[in-house]
Amino acid sequence: MCATCGCGDDQGVRVSTLDHEHPREHPHEHPHEHPQPHEHPHPHPEQAGSTRTIDIEAALLARNDSLAADNRRWLAGRAITAVNLMSSPGSGKTSLLQRTITETATRRPVAVIEGDQETLLDAERIRQTGAAVVQVNTGAGCHLDADMLRRGLDALNPPRGCLVFVENVGNLVCPALFDLGEVARVVVVSVTEGEDKPLKYPHMFAAADVVVVNKVDLLPYVDVDLGRLSGYVRQVNPRAEILALSVTRGDGLEQWYRWLDRVPT
């Protein structure tokens, strides 16, 4: 069990490709060894349980950060841009990906790594756009980590210059804690979730480079003030760019596409 968030270990993780066959040039290499996430590097039986938990958590995050740095170097060396999409379930991030891929296919190659606890449902939706996609099922895990991204990239084998979207597991808590090696983080929140999510989940919104406020076409039907929601985002993250849009109706999508064009490798 993960000492940081309480989710299961990675023994149940499955990486699946969907009709995507490309010869792998070479494996994604990590020449150095890392401590296992559930092994205390210097066990001391006399330590209190709380101290041991903190030590294990620190070792887990340190291992993840090391792998994330490896991923970042690997991606940069191939001019691949990885964008981590995070949200609660039902915010519309898969729909945003579908429309983004369909409408920007001529700008640059796009591929997707889908993260969910179970099923290939979202990956099947992405596959219908024609984009290369790999599904990572985390089992009991509530987030992707840097090792899962590495496995996904090995299976995906994205071409040089590709834009890789990583759709994280739907969860406004744990994904914020784990660096994957991505170049940018996007948090998607819908107006149907209410105004208070940035205040309730400050770590997630504080980690965002961009906050996408989706489903603005529903504003006449929900008791949400867009200005107040934006103000709460600014309260926890003054540097975040806020993009209000509607995937269904198309409002604001061009500003989203312009932001993607500016994201560096």
C-alpha cells in the first residue's frame, strides 16, 4: 500500500495498446537502480510507526522524482511535449482530448496515455480519433506515477516532436503529488462541480499551469459564478492561466489551442 496516499501498489498495473503497432527503436532506459517504494532504506524496528511512515513516504516520493527526471530528459531529447491532464471524474477531459485531437491533427502528431483504474473505455474513445493511444490501468491505484508513464511511453513509442497527453486518473488529490516528468500540468474543472473546488483541493490547483473551466454552456442552469470560481483559483495559484470553454459548443477552444502551441518541449 502506498504510504503517501493509501492506494494499492503497482503489482496490478496493466499497460495496453490499442491497434498501435510501431517498432520500438530501443527501450526507455533507466540505468540506475532505485529503492523499492515499500522498502525502508535503513529499517529501525525501534522507530515509532509514524516516523517510519514519514520515512517510507519520503523514499517513495524521492524514487518517483528520480524517475520523473529520467522521463523529462528522455522526452526533451526527442523534442516530445508531455502534458498532464488532471481532474475529478466527469469534468470532460476525455471529451476535450477527443475534440482537440480532431481539430488540431494537422498542427503536430498527437498521442495519448490514458490512466484509469479499470476498463479500456476512454482509450477506445481516443482510438476513434485516429491518435495512437496506450491505456494504463492502475488497479487499486488512484494516480499515475513516473514509472507508469515510463511504461506507457515504452509501449507508445511516440515520434519525435509529438505532443503526448497524459490523462491521469480522475482524482483531485493524489495526482498532484506525483511528478511524471511532464512539461505542463492542466487541471480541468467543470462548472457543474461548483465554485469551491480550488479551495477544497488547493494542492491540485496550486500545481496547475493552466486551469480549464469546462461546460460554460451550462452556466445559465447552474448556481455558479465564473468570476468567483476564477477568484478562488487565483487565491491558491496566482500564476495559473484560466481558460473558460465549452467542449460541447466550442466556446473558447481556440485559446486552448493557442496555449498548446506555446507549450515548450
